[in-house]
Amino acid sequence: MGRRGLMVLLSAACMAHSALAQINPFSRSRGTPLTGEDMAALQDATNRLLDNPQLAPGITEQWSNPKSGASGTLTAGYPVNGNGLSCRVIRYQNSVPGPTPQRDTRLTWCKTKEGWKLGD
């Protein structure tokens, strides 16, 4: 799945919550997909990071699910402008048991009136 496809899936996930929700955007990744519990932990970490009033480049949030063995780190990048919105690049470094344990993804989240949404 390309970056654009992943962003579309994550964008759909944003409809129900301010960050990740409803679907598992890593379900088509090679290796073990993230479980619903993994996604909930990832969602919570994303929300904590984006809602941090002191958010600065390099600030991180951790998530883990001892039940599945999955975990990860989210790292805030520099603010960017996306179509007139205040946006932030987030680097996701996730680890899951299986043949492809490490996953590294960068997504841009933009602040809208409705909350954080994926940018282009």
C-alpha cells in the first residue's frame, strides 16, 4: 500500500475520533497487522502527542500492548502549513512480532475546526 493509500485509510479513521480510529491502516502491511487493541493504544498516543500544548519537534509518546507484543514511538516533527492549516508531521515507529517487525511511517496531521485530520 502506498503512502497515499495509507493516508486515505487513516483519513477515514479520523472521522470517528480526532486521530486514529475504527479501522486498522496497517492490516495490509507485510507481516502481522496491528490488532484493534494496538490501534486503540496508538490512537491514544497520537491524541496525547497532538494535543500536547507544549508540542515541539522531537517530543515523543510511547504506546504498547503487552497482550500482542506490539509497541511503538511517535515523534513530533516540525510544524508545516497545509492548505492554510496548521499541520504537524508525526513519525510512527512501530514494532510487532512476526516476519516484518519494524515499521516506520510519517504522516502529516492538520488542525481543523473538527479536530486533527490527515493532510496531504
